[in-house]
Amino acid sequence: MARQAGPMPGSTVRNPTPAFNRNREDGAKPERPPPQSCHRAGILLITEESDKNSAGGRQGGRIAQPWRINREIKMSGCIVGWAHTPFGKLTGETVESLIVRVAGEALADAGVAAADVDEIVLGHFNAGFSAQDFTASLVLQASPDLRFKRALRVENACATGSAAVHQGLKAIAAKSARVVLVVGVEQMTTTPPAEIGRNLLKASYVREEADIEGGFAGIFGKIAGLYFQKYGDQSDALAMIAAKNHKNGVGNPYAQMRKDLGYDFCRTESEKNPFVAGPLKRTDCSLVSDGAAALVLADVETALRLSKAVAFRATEHVQDFLPMSKRDILKFEGCGRAWQSALKKAGLTLDDLSFVETHDCFTIAELIEYEAMGLTAEGQGARAVAEGWTQKDGRLPINPSGGLKAKGHPIGATGVSMHALTAMQLAGAAPEGIQVKGARLGGVFNMGGAAVANYVSILERIK
């Protein structure tokens, strides 16, 4: 099964500490010799030579011979197919119809028969949004050939979709499955607004946080207020994040809101953009949505026999305390740890990535995630957006899809959507309006609760 590849796009071996060129004031990526790499039986072999004239290439004032590092990185599986509904108020759809639609479309996209699926994983938060709460077997409705397949449902708040993806990868890593069908779904818009608020608060520590004014938005409003107290008013930065993501969302046919709202609208309180909780306005909050997405995962050997393969270079899941009172809520430490571990496993640093899809349930979340992932120092997240680093054509594009802010946030579908869109980018198959030019390595961060469930994936196309 050994398959030789030429230079593997984006493969490097570096100090795994997640930093974004902190020693460079301009944030520019240093020029380095391209690495050579190949993969075999799910192993990515990276070989990198130093530049003889670079730091470390000199010994005692003399030019030393180039050094070479070999490192093996085990790839945990590949995305070989995907499907994605539009997000928004999907009149006439049900949880079941959304599941069936994307499951069938993902299998067709992968060129995989339903009979060849070994396991099914469904991400469905629910928490009262749907009267039907035992939903794993609904995936079987997509094909009679899925009957009697192993199927389970997972839930981890707003990271439910990524929990499903990672669970599928574990089945492949354990060699209990070669092909796994992963589906994420949520239907939220049929629920009355008051019930939506109560359902979402189930993703908080109810004993201490259920009475926070403003519901789940109130939790992030509190976080924003504390951040403002410590680091100063960040309203400009939050408006820039909202405007960036809405601008990106215009080009995403799956997005719920495809309108470039502009910085001035996002920055200004108005009848259409009132304050919702603390310093957060309506434009700082992600959208209540219906939608579904699906992936077909396969082991590397199987994936290389199919038409496309986007490999998981690394994954990490870090779970933190549920009560905010037990943590420094301004640090998003679980997010930081997940990024550090995933980058180390991948043999990369943050500046090796072509783009990141990150969890912008509220704009303050994206701002703090810049700091937690290592893009900026603590308290300096505003710099990344103010200086254009995170724009689609910036040094590290963040949420080229429009993020949850423009795309929408059907909870169980969100993490699966983030992985599907990242795979599309790396395959050069993203919608034209959101495609990042030359994308080679993509990062995903999906969060459940207020930085409680933290999932990072790093993906790279191998076919």
C-alpha cells in the first residue's frame, strides 16, 4: 500500500510551541527550505533540511553542514466525502429529513456504498429542541443497507459535532472500523425563543449560572465585561471581527446570513443592533439555526483508493471544569492546551497553517481564542484583527467561511460543518467566494460551553 508522494504541502518540523512569529514585529512568516515528506500505511514521514546560512547552521563562526530531521507522524484517518445543507430557518425540514439528506449525499460524494459503512456516529445536542431524543438510528433511514450497522449518538454541548468526528476517528484508530459515517444535526428555529434560551443554558453550570441575565449570551456578556475591565474597551475589535466574518459569509452558499454588514453597523448600537448582554450587541452573537452536515471517514489505506483524501494530521480534545467560578475565564486554558498538544503531535507551529476555522459563538470568544491559540499574547487579541492578520487574505485567515457568526450555529451540526468546510478548502473544492488560495494545512477549533469542551483538528490533503 506504500505510496510515494512528492513534497507534502505544508509539512514542517519545528518547535511545537504555538507562537505566531512573536519575534517578528511584522508577523511575517520566515522563509525556510521546503520539507520533503511521504506517507505509508497511515504514517507521515517528514524530512527537513536546514538552510546552511540560517541560525543554527553556524558553529564557531563557520558554516556547518545542513542538519536533517526525520520524524514520523501517525495520521488517524481521512475525510473522503462530505455533505452540507444550507443553515438557517429551514421550513419543511425535520431532524430526520436533514439527517437522511446529508448522510446519503456524503456517501455519494465519497463514492462509498452504504453497505461498506462499519459504524455511524451522530452528533445531536437536542436538550429539548426536538421531541425525538433517541436519534442515532435515524441515520439508518438514509439507506436499507445501513440497517444493523453500529450507531451511536454523542453530545458535548456546542462541540457535539467535533465530538462525533473524533469518536469516528477513534473507531478507525482502534481498527474496529475502516469506514465511519459521521452526521451532525440540529433543528432550533421551531422552538419558541424563551425555550431556546432555557435549552442553551443547559450547556452552562446550571447551579451557578442559570440565572445570569441574558441567558447563554449573558454568560459571554459577563466574560466580555470582565475582559473589558482588565484590558480596556474592546468594542472596536469585536465589531471588526463581526464585520470580517459577515464579509466572508457573503461568499458561502451554506451561510444563514450572506450580507456584508460593515464595520460601522456592527460597531454602532441601533434599533437593528441593540445591546443583548453586557457590552455584546446583536452583531456579536451567532445565529439560531437549523442545519446538518456529514462526513465519511476512512482509514488511510482505504482513503487512498478513493477519489480524495484529507488526512487528520493531529487531533486533540481537552475538557475543563464546567463552573466558570473554578477557572480564569479570560484565559480559555482548555483551548490553549488543545492547540499546544495538537500542534506538537502534528510537528507544526501555528504559522504553518493556511487558515483556521474557529468557534465564534460570540465575537468575544473569537478574540480570546486568538490569544489561546498563540496568535497573540494575552490581552492583545485586538491586534490580530486590527492589523488585518485574520482577514481572508491575511497572514492567518480566521473563519474564511464566515464562521458561526454568518454561517449560523445549529449546535450538533457546527463541528461537522467546520471539518467539512476545512476539507473542502484543502481539496480546492470550497465555494469560490470563500476558497483560501493555496490552502495546504487547515486548523479547526470547536468549543462546547464557555471553553469547557475543546476540540482541535489539524488537516492536510494527501490525495
